[in-house]
Amino acid sequence: MSRRDRLRNPAPWLSDGSTSGYAFRSKRKGDARKRRFGILDAAVVLVVLVAVWSRTPVGALAELAVASITGAPTDDVRPLIAYFDTGTGEAEALTELIAELDPAELAPSDGLPEPWRTAAHVVLSRHAPVEARRALHEAQQEDPEATWLTLLDDRYDGDPTAVLEGLVVESAQRDRAIARALAAGEAHPERWDAHRGYLPLRDRLAGDKVVGQVLALGTALDLTWPVDRPHRISSGWGERHHPVLKTRKFHNGVDLAVPTGTPILAAQAGTVRVGEDRVSGRYVVIDHGHGVRTSYCHLDRIGVTKGQQVKPGDRIGLSGNTGRSTGPHLHFVVRIGRETVDPERLRRAKRRGEPSG
Ligand SMILES: [Zn+2]
């Protein structure tokens, strides 16, 4: 192959001509250096393709398209729209609404139980999809006093996600998705997580808006406090004035002033991740599912290992003063998706729901 040929055809593996192709050229004697570059280029292209496939919305779309063409279950396909993952303050706005709730709005019933009751009330009153609003409108034709909660209470049959899904997904579509999930070997196809991937895209997205958000918010509402001994909060969540740097800085968690060696408790059941860095010191992260995670930083000792399943209230370590910390305390963070929310707000909402006395 002449030099001019190579210039005209800089990426021979992309061409269809067999004579100018890469395989032909690579057989030539004394061309080993060029061949190495060819393999390197191919490797770069491969890395870029893998990155696009696994890390970008374009890849997720391609994955979804392939899955729908081949009829493969779309269960493993990443959700195209992950609620709370845009960082627009949606999770914060929802927890703010929870803090402002009038207890009378949430009179207990023998229908939908807590924490799903509060979560459903807040999510639906903020932005219910059109399908759900239609369901409420129909209920109000018969009973003008009907609300989201009376509607859900009437329909509740022991499964919070089923009654929420019923607001936005027609029962025939739901049955079909459950049948497909069953055929694919799902152990509990009636569960939202198990059959959501078999719903038509439109139903799945509407379901994510209602069921997904209520599951996330309800999971966050169910969190318990990580310290069971008396202590004060030395710094709250949100904007704060940095005492040393004299600047405004966002504090993504709360600081619990506890002496080194105080037992730290898992805020709910979940899967553990552990680590250590210069800022957080020794830390534990617990994934509670539905996009909700809690972090516990500046620990003196970590009492759990990566991948361990913990139960609510399990001792996960001892508080300390490791990392960037000016005194012994626990930095406690609650995340819904990519957003952090105010743990104290969730705690107040939880306390209000508990019987007094
Ligand atoms: Zn802190």
C-alpha cells in the first residue's frame, strides 16, 4: 500500500474494501509499528463506545431500544428519568412540604399506612400526573369530599405500591406486565420493582412519577436518628456562614455534638459501604434502596464491612474526630437521589406522626 493510499484511508478497519483493509496491511512485513497504532486506535474507539453506552443518556436510550427490539426484559435498563437525580431541589421541596403539613390533613385511617400515607399525600398534592388527576376527578363525581388519601384508602388492599400504581397504570397493562415478569422467572412479579420494566414506556414513566417518588420519600421518612443518647446539634443542614473562612458554604448534613466513642446506629436497614478520606475521615454509607442513602462521617471506629446488610438500629461504628473536623462530632447526611435533604426536617415529621405521651 502506498503512502498516499494510507493517507486517503486513515482508518482502514472502518472501510469495506478488503484490499485496503487492516488485515491485509497488518500482514506486511516491517509494518509492526503501524499495526500497534492500529490496535491502539481501535482500543480508544472501543473505550469511547463503552463509555457512551454505559454513562450517557444516549447509551441508556440505545440500551432501551435494543431491549424493546429483541423483546428482552427491560428490567435492568437504567431509568431514563431518575427522579431526584437532577439536583433541582425537588427532594428538598418535598421534605419542606412534609415539615409544613397540618396534622389534620393526615388523620390516621385503617387504609394506606405510614410512611407511605404522608409520602403519597405530599407527592400527589405537589404534581400528580394527568392519569392520576383523572382518577381523583372521577372519585369526586361520586363524593365531592374525596381526596388523594380517601381515594387511596378506599382502594388499599395491603400493598401500598399496587394502590399507587393503580392511579396511573390501567389494570390490564399491569396484569400483562406481571404475566411477563412471571414468565421471565421473577419470584414476586406483583411487586412494582419486579414488573415495572415490562410496562410500556409511558406507563413506566407515569408510575415512576408516583410509585417511585412515594417509595423514595417514604423510605426517607422511615429513617431513625443515628444517636440514641442526649446531644445537641452543633450545625444544621443548609447554607451557613463559615466561622474561619468568613464565607457562605453549603452544609450537606447535620453535626451531632457527641463525644468520641459514642455508638452510631444504622438509620434503617440497608447495604453498607465503608471508606476513609481526608475530608470525611472514616465513614460509613448505607444504601436503603429506592435512591435513599445515609452517610456517617468522622468516625473513630468502623464496626461493619463493605456489602454487609444491616438492620435498623444496628451499631455500625463509634463516633470520632477523623478527617477535616474541629472537634468530636458525627456528620450525618441523608440523600434522596443526588440531592441531600435536611435530616432534622424528616425527624420532626416522624415525631409528629408518633403518638404523644
Ligand atoms: Zn458537618
